[in-house]
Amino acid sequence: MNSEWEAVIGLEIHTQLATKSKIFSGAATAYGAEPNTQACAVDLGLPGVLPVLNGDAVRKAVTFGLAIDAEIAPQSVFARKNYFYPDLPKGYQISQFELPIVGKGHLDIDVDGVGKRVGITRAHLEEDAGKSLHEDFHGLTGIDLNRAGTPLLEIVSEPDMRSAREAVVYMRKLHELVRYLGICDGNMQEGSFRCDANVSVRPKGRQEYGTRAEIKNINSFRFVEKAINFEIERQIDILEAGGKIVQETRLYDADKDETRSMRSKEEANDYRYFPDPDLLPVLIEESLKAEIRASLPELPAAKKQRFIGQYGLDGENADTLTSSRELADFYEAVVSASGVEARLCTNWVTGDVLGALNKAGLEIGQCPVSSTRLAGLLQRIADNTISGKIAKQVFDKMWSSEASADDIIQREGLVQISDSGAIEAVIDAIIAANPGQVEQYRSGKDKVFGFFVGQAMKATQGKANPAEVNKMLVEKLGQPSGAE
Ligand code: ADP
Ligand code: MG
């Protein structure tokens, strides 16, 4: 970005609350059902129906509010937001306007080592609309109303972010939090976590905000970053050419990596909000808040600090291991089941396990090697039965079978050779067979040491204890001179 300009970004994030039924009806919310099999008369707003508020959606909203230190409104009100769109046949969306359930709160983020607090203006409950389907209808549009009435919590941030990177870090942190809390499954492909990004720019040092554009419905972290960066550049170009930004709603086109105007921005009064006459105000009592507060899980920030203290982790590994509750639980299960030093567990979980999951496109919950089986492997490394290198082979075999580490080590004869007599015999043979290299090493070419280690490992199919090999080689060949 041109350094004379500063970007200002605020995000509106729609999180789908993981309730079994809709926010105002008993229809199911499960994803992927046949179109129009999960929308009932209430979701369609047919004449004469009456919505009934889902208590679980309220609890989940309150859970979120408490987790971000927000004020929970003792009384909040549902309002009708009136607009026409094919995926909203009833002509209005039930949302909250003047009195949202969650008031001002905040989320602390860490951007490349620098801490920052992002304000959250509010979070309100609302129902989702249906979905337009543009494929398979030969130039026409199909409407699937299964999603109509699905509970959403719309989380609105203050315009506190100053770069696309900050916005994405905030979004990831929020994604992590709602999954920790168990209020949203976070599945972005299925639309459970969607972002509208509001972007403006202003000359550096100016207090007032510039005119913003809102980029709608971006459904991946990567696209949010790209869309915002594109938008920042677009606005700077216009302003530098003497133009004006118009307040509007834009769409991000991932194929072209650009944003396009969709419609001019509507004002709140265009929607003719009014309190829904069919729904009573929502009253949240202190006792409910206290009960929910008591049942909150350990939150990511607290867990991270505990991991640093309890397992001696650095900040980066602590971040990785607490990035989801499932991963943190897996790690702690490995530490406690193995009884080996935490550092070994950390290296394996952040390295081999996450690497293999990533390669296979799996989540920790789908890891083929359970925490118990991994613990069994780490015990054999810790007690020197196998080397770290052989352990990687054993791990690969565990990945594709149900066998325990001990079974594989036995079956494949992988037990490490630590017996100094056996290692000495191997090394003597290598020294005898390679007089040229011995000469080089003794004349100061330290690098040749690695050659001998390699030969010893090769001769033992990698089973020689590396520490023993090193020790024996130094004994036989002398200390490396340090000269080149
Ligand atoms: P609306 O309801 O019309 O979308 P809001 O005032 O509720 O508008 O703001 C929506 C989002 O836009 C919030 O996340 C807010 O932080 C952000 N926002 C408001 N003004 C600006 C601005 N000038 N530049 C960037 N973001 C902004
Ligand atoms: Mg908006």
C-alpha cells in the first residue's frame, strides 16, 4: 500500500449457530438435505404462522457475549427488516436492530508479535435467508429454502483494523473462538462462517474516516485478505486521480481477483425496521448468565498461557497447539498417556502429526493415529528402543494400519542398536574400507565425519543409536579439528 494512505476496516461476520432446529421453528438445520425439504411454514412466513424463539440460539449468543466480555442486554428485541429478494419470499428477515442481545465487547489479537485489541460493537441474532441456485436450471434460477430460518449471530466489529492482514488475524481468532465455545461448527465451505468486509482509506494522520465500500459474503480467509487488498488499492487509485469513493456494496470475484459493484448501499431506514409483533422481547436473567458463565470452557488465550507455563512451550507452538480445542486436547492426551517430556510430544504433534494431517487434508479429529498410539511410539523414542529417525518410519506404518508402535517395532525388527560392541564392529569395517576418507578427515576435512555417520547408518538400516555412533567415531578417528 502507498504509505501516504491508511486503510480502515471493519468486519461483519455471520456465524451460523450450531442448533439442531431453526431459530423460530422446529425444522432441522442439517446441511446438505434435498432442496426445500427442511423449510416449514414458519420459515417461509406463510400467513397465520407464529414464530417461537429457540432457547438454544439464545444461550449460544449469550455464551459468545460472555466470552468477549460484552454486556448482555437484559432485554433485547427482534425486528423485521423488510426487503424483497427471491430467496426471502416472506418479504422480511427477522433480525435485531436497536436492541441487540450482545453489546460492546472486544477480542485481543496478535499480529506478527504485536498485540492489539479489536472492539466488537455488537452481536445480534437473526434468521438466515434461503439460497439461489444458478446451476442446473438452464438460464433460470432455482430457490432452495432449506437454509431459511437458520439461526445466525452477526458479529459486528468496530472499524479498528488497519490492514488486510489484521482483518484476517481477527477473523481467524473469532473463528477459533466460536469453535472453542461450540456455538458454531465454523465450516466455511458450507457457509457457517461468512464475512462482509467494510473498507475505506484516508490520508495518514487524518482522524475522520473515508467513505467505505462493503464487500459481501466472502467465504475464505484467503479471499478476505485478497478482496481487502484489492479494494484498498482501488480506492487509493480513485482518490489519487481526484475521484470520489461511492458508498456501495461490492462483490469479490475470486477468479478475477477483483471486487465489482453490486448495488448502491442501502440505508437502515430503507428497511423500515419495526419490532416484530409476533415475538416477545427476550429477557436474560442474571441467573442464566451466571449458569452460562460457569459452563464456559477454558478460552484460547487462557489455554495458551497455561500451555506455556505447564509445558514450557514457546509462543508459536502454544498458538499452534491451542488453535482448536480438539488439537489442544489431543496434545494433552499424548503428554499424559506417554509420560515422556513435553518437548518430545510438542515436536511430534506440531511437526509429524500436523504435517501428515495437512498432507492428507484431514482435521485432527480424523487423525488415523490416536493419542494413545502416538504416546506408545514416543515412549519407545524416550527409552531409546528406537531412534527418532526410525520412529518416523514406524509412524508412517501406524498411519496406515491399526498396529501399535511396539507391534511394528517387533515385527520389522527395528529395535535400535545401542550395544557398543556391535557398533564398534560396524565402524571398524567402515574405517577399513575407506582409507581415503579417513585420510581426508585426519587432515582436517571435518565434513567427512558426516560420511562415516551415513555409512554406519546405512550398514545398520538406520538402526544404530546415533549418539553411540558419534561417540565411537570420535574415539576411532579423533575429535574434528574445527579447521576446514
Ligand atoms: P451497516 O449497518 O450499514 O452495515 P454499520 O455502521 O453497522 O453499517 O457498520 C458496519 C461495519 O462497517 C462495521 O463493522 C463498522 O466497523 C464498519 N465501518 C463503518 N464505517 C467504516 C469506515 N468508514 N471504513 C471502514 N469500515 C467502516
Ligand atoms: Mg452491513
